[in-house]
Amino acid sequence: MMSGTLTMYNQMGNKAFTDGVVQFAPYFGSIDPMFVALRPGYAEVSVKKQAKVQNHLGSVHAIAMCNAAELVAGTMTDVSIPETHRWIPVGMSVRYLKKAKTDLRALADGSGLDWSGENDITVPVSIVDTEGIEVFTAEITMKISPKA
């Protein structure tokens, strides 16, 4: 059975779905994300380099990248777990590899993860620049448990 979130994404398309996510969780609006793809085991959003996400060095701020990482990891988890379960992030480890000087794409690839049961799952996230160079990585631990 397809998740409600995935059904909404497929029916609404990238722009309307992104707008809905930002209404539901307003903090994500601080980075003006745009969904590019969402399916079980994979999510991708783009983030434009603009003044409001830049630091004093003129690159995309570390916390803006953390925000994008949590967005893709969370939505990918939501459409990947069984309908009978829920999730919540319980940990995040990040690495800043290079200055983020361009627009970015945040990618959560959980295609190799076991989504079938109740456990903690570590979701890998990669953020790349317009040249495809990885500038940031994250491992976000999601607690998966049955719905009450």
C-alpha cells in the first residue's frame, strides 16, 4: 500500500507538494526548498543559493544544509516505512566537506536500508553543488516504531 505522503506527492507534483510541506512544517521554508524526486528509498530537493541561506563567507550556511538534510531524510523515511509505523529523528551527524558556493541538491538514498521493522535506521544524506561535488554529508538516525 502506498503511503499517504507519497500519494499526495504523486497527485500534487513538486511545487504544490513543496508548498504543502512548508505550510505543515514552516521552518523548512527558511531554505526555500523544491522537491525534485520522492519515492520509497529516495528523496531529493534543490536549494537555491540566495542571501537568506548564506553565511558571512558568502557560501550556503551549515544550518541551511542541515535543514535540507533533515527534510529529505524525513520525507524519504515517511514514504519508505510500513503504513503501520511512524518515525522521529533522534540523532544527526554531519560533515562539512567544502564551501557550498552554488545552488545545492540534497539527496537521501535509503534504497539499501531495511525499512520492514521496528528499529533505528541511519539515513545517509549527501548534498552536492551544481558541479556534482559533494559539499556536505549527514547520517540521520530515525527511530521507527509502531503507531499507537
